[in-house]
Amino acid sequence: MRRGATACSQLQTLYPGGTLLPGTLAYKVERVNNWDKRSSLSPACIFLPEDADQVAVAVKILHDAEAQFAIRGGGHMNIPGANSIDDGVLVALNKLDHTTVDESVTDKPIAVGPGAKWVDVYAALAPYGRYAIGGRLKNIGVPGLTLIGGVSYFQNKYGWSMDTVLRYDVVLGNGTRVVADKTTNRDLFWALKGGGNNFGIVTSFLFETYHVPLVSSTLQVFAGESSVRAFVQAACDMVSSDDGSIGAGGVFNIHYDAVTRSTITMAFGTQEGTESPPSRFSGFTAIKPALMRMHNVTEPLAWHSQFETPNQMFRIQFGHYTMKPDAAQLYSLYQQWVEAVHDISDVRGLAPTFVINLLPGASARPALTNCMGNVFGLRNEDLITDWMLVTSWANEKDDARVTSWAKSLLTRLHQQNREKSLASDFLYMGDAAEWQKPYETYGLVNNRRLRRIQAQYDPDCVFTRLNSGGFKLRR
């Protein structure tokens, strides 16, 4: 605590306008500038650097003072302590929000700061008819999503967001600034492709972009239990038949109301091009009747701008496992989840959702063919269905109860999949609960390599020992 105060004092002396202290209105606003209410902690100060040089100075101060700190990009990761901290220093990257398109080359790569949201990226690329492989909701931050992998609509064709990064500008734990790309600091370049924030603070990402001026969108909503089995089958068929020849992907949610005992299923997503309705979603389009069904051809920016999840609406927790796309077993998991929801139906503000995310084998292809790879170690033949429990609620007093319920249920259902030889080992950080261990699922070889790179670039363990929140590599 005293070390945090020492660092805050030094930062305030150097950057009085960028260092926010408790008791000020600006501090109060920034303290809760994150998605999950559970992440609203109380730092000793909040530092908002204006450029990479100031980030480097701040990291050097934190290193020398041995001060605990947290880093916040978009503030969307719902792991308490991942993007805020009690008593230590919160480094908030809001002001590093540049989106600079390189107009000098045909492919028009875009340099993006860690304070940008994905909608900012899509807006910058829209005049050129270009698109980046990034977040599906408008208010998802660029750094968090990219550093943990990055699920996107078109990852089946272009790979994860991390696979499209051409260069990282990084501040290391001693305040040194380096570049990581295919020719410079290649090990670090690889480690940042899914390795999280264990190595430094990225102050700029250079992304590939793609010619996708128009997308074909779909929004389909179904009411009642009778549609769920067909909905699950459509999702499994979509991932099983995906050869990556056309970019397409979506969000597939099953919402259950424990009070009314009613179910609403929703599929929304996009496909590159102008074919409408989008053929990759034909399994969902075949489900009848639909409560609502809308197809449209639009610019990517217009589509993304419709969907956001505002900050500070609820306390929310994710948790997931992965499996082979077996519709019968996935439907059984859903049924058992519905039954289990009633065990916590008295929790105030309860809003449970069963989410199906599709990870087709084709999404691994770019990493396997770009001479760089990524930390996941997935193979082209891996067909993965990510089944995820999203639970939100109102009051802090229910945190432990909801967490215990979710952990028990997830563990039990995953064990069933193991017994049926349907379970996959892979865990994705963006969908995992705070008690899960994604790094252990990347394979022994990749884990050893990550730790060697961590020891090389962060020998003082600044980004695990001083910046300890969220998912971390441990040495």
C-alpha cells in the first residue's frame, strides 16, 4: 500500500493532470469505467498516460518502487483484479486511442492504440472498404481481446485477431520500449499472440486489414423450448461444415427466465459478401416459427454499431469448457443447466444465459501457414464447440454463492463430456472463469516456451508479481 502511494506521488509530480486521486470527480468516474461491477475497485491513484513515452516512465516508476498495479484497456474483462486494483496504481490507457490507416500501401494496415474500442477501428477503416478481424460488440477494447486471442465473426477464414497482428510496440517491465514483429524479437512476437499481458504493455498494434466493404447480416429470435433442440443442432452443423472458404460467424445465445420458466434463443451474425439471407446460417433460417427474423446487407461499421453491453449494469461472470460438436450431448448440457438455474433462482437480478461459441478447425489454418503460429497450438482438424455459462446478478452478497454454483455445475457437466469422450481440453481466456487455468490447456511445449520468453523479457516478474490480476503465467 505504501509503495503504491510512493508511485502515485512520483506520477503526480511528473504528470499532475494525468494522475487522478481519490476524492476527485475525475477519479470517481474512471474508477467505474469498466464493464463488470465486480471490477470496480479502489486504486491509490489512476494514471492516464498520453503516449508511449509516458507509459514507459510510469512502468519504470512502478518497477523501481515495487508498486502493485493494474492495467486497463477497454475494461471489458470480467475478472476482478484484471483491470483494476485496490490500493495500487491503475494505469488506464484511454488516451492512447489512435487509429491510423497506412494509405501508402494497397492492403492498408491500421495502427491502433490500446485505448481504442473495436468500433473505432471499424470506423477508421470504413472509408476504404476495409475491415479488421476484431470484437463483435462495439464497446469491446482492442488490447484485451487481441492479447488473449480474439474471437471474431470471420475467424473461420482469417484466424483469431492475434493472427492478424503484424507488429506490437511494447513497454517492458523495466521501462524499455521495443518492437516485436516477424523479424525483430520474434519470440516475443509469438508470445503476444495469445499469451496475455505477461510480458509488457502494448502501446500500439499494427493489424492487417481485408477488403470487406459489405456484409450480409442475420438476426433471428425464437421463443419457447420447442426451438432449442433445432437451434443447438444448427450450431453444431454450422461448425462441422465450416471449411473456411467464406468468412462467417455469429453469437448464439439461449436465455432462460427462472421465474416464468420461459426460453428465448437468439442467433445473430454476419457473412462476408452480399448473399442474403447468408447461406452459412441456413440451419437457423430453417427453424420455424421465428419470433423475429431479419436479414440485411450493410457495411460492417453499421452492423457493429448496433451491439454493445453498457458498463456497470450488473455483476457478471463467465465460465466455459469446450467439446466436440455433438448436438445431442450439447442439448443435454443445456437441459441440466436449466434445472440447475432453479437452485439459485432467488438471487436478485439473476439473468442466466447458455452461450454457444463456434471454433471451427479452419480458424487454426492462418496460424499454421503464416510461419509464426500462436500460443494455442490448435490444429486444423480440431472442431470445437465452446459451451459457456454467462451469469449476471445484482448484489455483492451473492458473489460467492453464484461462483460456487457455476463452478460445481461446469465441473460436473465437463466430467460427463469426458466420460463420453466428447470433451476438448482447450480453454479460451475470454470465456473462462477466474478459477479456470487456460494456460495449462495450451500444451506442455508451448507453456515451456512461454515461460522461457517471459524470463527473457520480464526477468523481474513485473507483469506477474507486481501486475498480478487476471490470468497469469507463473514461474
